[in-house]
Amino acid sequence: QVQLVESGGGLVQAGGSLRLSCEASGRSFSNYHMAWFRQAPGKEREFVANIGWSGSTRYADAVKGRFTGSRDYAKNTMYLQMNSLKPEDTAVYYCAADQSIVLITTTKARYWGQGTQVTVSS
């Protein structure tokens, strides 16, 4: 079992920044690929970014150049630095973990946090 807890969400004006955190506990953090997803009201959950167990990163086109993912293995924590935020970034952001590099970019990832709300005002 892996437990994931997100934090860092909030209300920010367009153009502003936020940093989300996802703290993992349970199984060895370094053995899991990690990812961020988001879900806006009335929309399906979508992939935002993933940070592989090796530290490699991949981003959705909508956030490339604005969001940066990272991991701190000593703290068992993954981060998402979000800059130049737009109103369309408003969503509940979830972190996920899976040992499969394929599943981690899909909603079939095995472990999920409870989500943190990000609201970007125009």
C-alpha cells in the first residue's frame, strides 16, 4: 500500500504561481513512478505531468513550459511548481503512484491522493 497526501492548493490570480506537494508513505517511494492529474468541474480527469522513479519527466502539452515536476527522495515527496497560471488551470489536482510507466500516465494508476483544489481567478 502507498498513501498519498497532496497539499499546497489555493486561490491565486492569473499569472501567479503555486507549488503543490504530494507526500508518500508506505512502500518504497523510489520504486514508484509518480504523476499529477487534474479534474475540472464537469470534465474528465486528465494527465498533467509524471516524474519517473529515475527522475525523468513528461508533461501534457497544456502545461509545458509553465509547470515543473520534481521529487525529493529523502522526504518521499513529489512537487509540482506551477507558474504563469491561467483560469483554465482551475481544477482539483491529484497525485498518483504506480510501478508501471504505462499506467502512471492514465487514470488506471493504482494509488491516488485525495486531491487539492487550485483556483485561478482572472
